Amino acid sequence: MFLDGGDPAEAAITSRERHFHIRIEVDWDKDGRYTHPLSNLSAYVSTVTTDRSLRGSAPEELMLIEGASAAELTLTLAGEYQGLSFTGVFSPYNGLSPFYLKDPIGAEIRYSIGIETATGTVWYQQFIGNIRTITPDRADATVEITALDRVEKLRRPIQLPPWAMSEEHLSYGEIDSQLIRSHWVIDHCLRLCDTSVSPYRPTYREETGLPPDWVEGPQFFLTGNGSYLPTVGWLDNLNADSFPAGTDTMYSPTGLINGNAPPDTARPLAFAGLGMPIGQLYGDGSQQGIIRYWCADRDGIQSYATHYAGFVLNTNGPNARAYRSIAEHNALEIVVGDRIWLVITINTGSVRARVISNGATALVTPWIPIPVDNRPGHLIFVQWDNSGTTGGRIYISASENSNGGLVSYGGPVSNPARDDIKGRITIGQALSLSDVFYASRNYYGAGINRAEAVRGAAYVAVLDQGVNRFSHVPNHQFRDAWDIITDIAAAEYGSVFWDEQGVFRFYNYRTIQAKQASIVRTLTLDDVEGLQVTNSLDSVRNIYTVQARRKRAILTRVFEATDPNEFYVPGRTSKVFRIWSEDVLSPITFLVPRYTTIPDTVVPQWTDGVDLGFVAQWFKQGAWKEDNTMAGGGLDISVYFNALGYLTVRIGNGWDEPARLATNGGQAAFRFNGTRIHDFDTVPMQTRDQASINAYGARNLELTGDWYQDSTTASQMLAMMLRRTSKPIPATDAITIAGDPRLQLADCVQVRDPDGLGETINLQIYGIRREFNNDRGLTDTLTVEMLKPPGVGQWDSRQYGRWDTTFTWS
């Protein structure tokens, strides 16, 4: 509920004499300034209606406040502008219209309601969105405009990286730290739709001015908000990573908040910071506090280029000062190719950048002090301009502290060499980090420009921490962001919507329940129309049965060619092959070794046990044949993901003759290994309330879908919901009240009818249709769910404090 206006607004809204005003504004020029002569349409409005309702996946009779809402605004206009009726003004065929040959569809529109109070007019914003239809009606000389809230901003196709929990790390007891918090999936979608919980989101490739199929530009972005999965880029094989074995140790609520977020916004999760040492090898081969990734498309990275990298160093929470004392360590490492690394290092309160070539430091900046103050975090940013023209220029900053600009620290770094791990990104988790980024552009001499890699978002999101946790990503095909977001919310009976002020909200089920403890307004029967009560057994579900999918990531062979001509490469040619795979998390990216099927003392023999390798044939004298005399094999083969999620096989044939990957027997001969996602059988899970079963009989709710998985938190979530549905809950249809512009979704109101339905009836709102009419004023039609009766033990209640009846000693 909006609290603006306090007691004067309360008195004005609940009085019998009420005076409302409306304000309708449209950004017809689409420049964010609202300066068009017709931007303010308030004086021409006869009716305006907003409709926002949560529509969920649960059966209606269960009385669960959940689902997704796409609010709609409808307004009717009438009047004239400069002697032209509004039907002409809004007709695309009228050449005198100020909108002629312009496109008003999609313009941003915002709507507010003002109430006159004893201290002045108090305004409550009701809607912000985009116009979707304009309908002039010549018969009655009116124009109807409809708009949807910012849900239309969430129509971008989104891809999730392929992933499942590592079987190897499960054997080490690293379970909770691997699980994805459900809100991360929502965050992932939002960051790719210009909406963020933090001050940052990745730069989009189209914002760089590059062609759509270009590969340079933004290469990596990682939020850390409840998952170690990247938003841009790909995971490395999980045997290259390590995770803490405890519970709730991987992440902490230390991330930065979007500067435009409401003042009560909780901090998003970030990597918690595992302390030192990092990079220490353990007996199982893992490394403490190391997570590795691959850039979005390694073909887009050149060592001779401009590179942009950084992260947010979070300096709040219980370990806020850790950055001042933790010893030197690499927080971020990026392999840019040719065995050249860009490294950002932190040491006891300072940061510097290094360029390492062939294992030796080639360029290094001075240490830059990280500001010592009470700010919750600092953006660390490095730009490295590497070319023969400009040399080795580096800019480094920690918030406002910097080295002063793009300073030359030596000549260009050049080391032409084969690099199997080009595009690999390593994050060290000694300190709390979030919003890690990297981009590269194939030019030189550019000025400092962080926007090549990371930008601020246009819209704000406020997300609860998800109750659900996931053990795998169901698939990584492209889907609409809004569809993914609504699926995530449905799987834990949460709610997602854009609120009246244009902020995206995710409420988990705990928040919905918590709001039931706060009554924002009390009504009497005189204030309410249409109140009736139906008590039904249909609202009872005392058994939840979940068909949970189980998947795990295993290091194994992930691909074997079946056609000897599938990988045909002409002479003196480099060729790229695309392979779509739903179940490969990451391939082994090392140079694929060559084998043979003919006797040889140097080239190893091809056998069924080879998981990474190939056999080459060349077309010579009119036939395909192996030839081990061709020095070095003549073929370079590497495997990696490209930006669209295809496994990419790049084969370079350095010989004049065409080549293919096959044996002399004509069988295809190309395999590579990596981490594969193995799909196990569905795991049935059941949560039940035996006392309810004894009272009402067994009543089951079966839950199926991609986001019901085998994580242990699923049963905990269902047990919480079961407490709500184990007993019958009365139901009512929509009720109508005098409009109150302060009421919002999930608010709870109380109706008092002591001589009829009951002394206390608590209702939670999941739908609001709010209509303003110049003649009838403001009316709300509320879709509500009735909460359970208040129970027993209220001292001051005539109905709920009856001794030994509704009042009992505990």
C-alpha cells in the first residue's frame, strides 16, 4: 500500500466527499522528455481504467495468491486540438494531424491519481507502460487508447547456458553452493532486457553498432546473484572449479542496489568471498575459490585489440573490510589469445592490472588504492589498448581513484602462438564480487569507454530471494524472457509483475504470506458490495506429488562423428562447423590430437578407447588415404561454444590437398570429450499432511514441469505451502469498494461484519480493476482471496475471546 499522504490522505480517501484528479502523460516524441504539445492529455479524458490481476498456475479453488500480472490501461478521450477533433488528431490518414507520418504506437504513457487533502493534493502513480492500440471512433467522436505495462520489454529471446550439478563435486559434499537460486533465472532474463537489480547490466551486441552476426564486442557477464552461471558466456568444465562444501556459504546479500530502487530494497546476492588462500591445489585436483568460464565467442577475441574488464568489489556486510587485509591474489584473469593474459590483482586495499605473455609479466600498472569509506562497493575497471600504433596503454580505476588515463607501460604485447585456452576467464573468490564483465573490440586508439562492456539499465527490478533451487537447466534454446520468468514464479507459487511505478517485482511465497499479517485498511459492510462466502472442500490439498527431473554433469565423451564426409575441409582452408547440442555443458578445448589406423611409431593408434582425437585422410591421386609422412598431421582442430550456443568445430587444413576425418577403412574418426549432462529418471517426491488426510481424505495436487527438480529445498517449499491448503478456506467473488488509489497487489484488507458473516474477515488482493469516470468518480473492483478465520485466543474480541470456546489457554 502506498503510504504517501499519511493521515490527511486517509481522511480524504475514506470521507464521503472526495475530490480526485487524474494525470495522463504520453511521451509522443519517445525521447523521455514528455514535451510534445499533447503530452498531457488529462483535460481530454472521460474514463480511464487500469486492470492488474495475478493469473497463476494453481487450481483456482486452492486460494493461493500467486502468478503473473501484465497490467492494462484503457482510456477514452474526446475533444479538439487546434480546431481538429481528436478522431482526426489520432487518425493515421489525416494530414493535419500532429502525428501524421509518425508512429505513436509504443510511446510511453504514465497515469497518476491525485486526492485533495487538507494539506494539498497527494498524487499516486497508477501505471506506466507503452501504448499498444489507438482507436478513433468517428460515430461518437472519441478515441480509445490501450496500453500494457512494461511486460512488452520482456519479449527478448533468452538463452540459458547448459548446466547441471557436477557429479564429481557432489562426491566432495559441494551441494548447496552448486544449486541455482530461482531468482537468478529471473535476474538473468531481466539483465538481458535492460532491467537490473544492480546498477549494471551487460552491453548488448546491437548497442555496439556491429552487425548482428559479428563476433567481437561483449564477451562475458556474471551477476553472482544466487548462481555462478554466466549471463553472457559459457561455463568451463566443472572439474576446473571448486565450491565451498557448507550451506549458504557461496553467496551473501552484499551486492549493490540499483540507484533508482525503492528505499526499502534488500541487497541482491553476490559471491560471498571465501578468503585466502585461493589457487591452492588439493588432493582431488580442485582449486580453492576458483571458477572458470569461456567467453561468448572466442573467434571475436584478438590479442591485438582493445580489452575492457572489471567487476564490482562489494565492501559491505560482515566482511566489509576484508579487501584491506587480504593478501595479493588474482581476482580476474582473461586469456586473450597468443598465450597472453590480462590479470586484475588485489592486494591489501589496492588494485593493479598486469599483462602476462608466455608466463612472464610484460606490462604492469602501479597499485591504485581502493577508496576507504562507507560506500557498499566499488567498481573496478581496466581498459587495455594493445596495438603496434599505440603500444601497451592501460587505464585502471577503483571508483574515482585511477592512474589518470590510458597510460603507456611499454610496447605492444605480441606473441604469435597457438593458444588452446584463448577466451578462458578465471574468477578468484577471495573477496565478495558481482557483475563481472569482459569485452573486446578490434580497434586501437580509442578513448576510455566502459560502455563497451557494461551499462546502466533503463528499468529497476526488486527481487526476493527464490525459495526454490535448481539442480539443472532444463534446456538452452531461445525463449521469451516473460515466459521463462512466469514459469519460474509458478514453480514456487511466487508472483511477478511490474508495479504502478514501473519497478519489476518478484515476490516469493514467503513475502505473500508475510503481507497477510499486515492489514492496510479496515472496511465495514457499508463500504463493500458483492461480499459472499462459499466454504468448499475443493480448497483442500493435503498431498503434493512432484515428478522431479534429475540431471547431473559428468566428464565423458560428448561427441562422435558418424559420417566420414561430415568434416570435409578443402586445401589451404580454415572451416567452421556448427553442432547443436542440448546436453553438452562444455567441451575440452585443448588442441585435438591426431591418431592413425596404419602402423606408425610416432602417431598413436586409433582405438575405441580414444575420447579426444581424430584420424585424417587426404584426397591424393584420386583416392582418400591416410599419410603419416605429412609433418605434424597438417590439421588444427579446436572445439568451443559460439555466441548462439552452438558447439563450434574449427578445422584448419594447412596442406594443398582436401582433408576429411576418417580411417582408411572409411569409418568416421573424430571424437571429443568434455562435460555432458546426463538425464536420469524422474524422481517422485511427496509431501503430505496426515492430520488433514485423516480429517478430509487424501486430496492430491500433482506438480510437473521443467522447474520441479530434485533439489532438497523443493520439499521444504512444498511443506510451507501445505500449511496453507491442508484445511478448507472460504472463498468469495470480486468485491467492489469506493476507489482507493493506495491499494496494491497482495495488500490485505479487513471487512468487519459482526452481526453477519463475522467480526473479522481478512482478504488478500490479487486483482485490482480501478476505474475513474468523470461522472461517477473512482471505483475499485477487487479480486480477493479470503484468509483462514482468525482462530482463537483474542482477549478483546466478543466472538474470538469466548472462554473455553474460542479462547483457550495454550
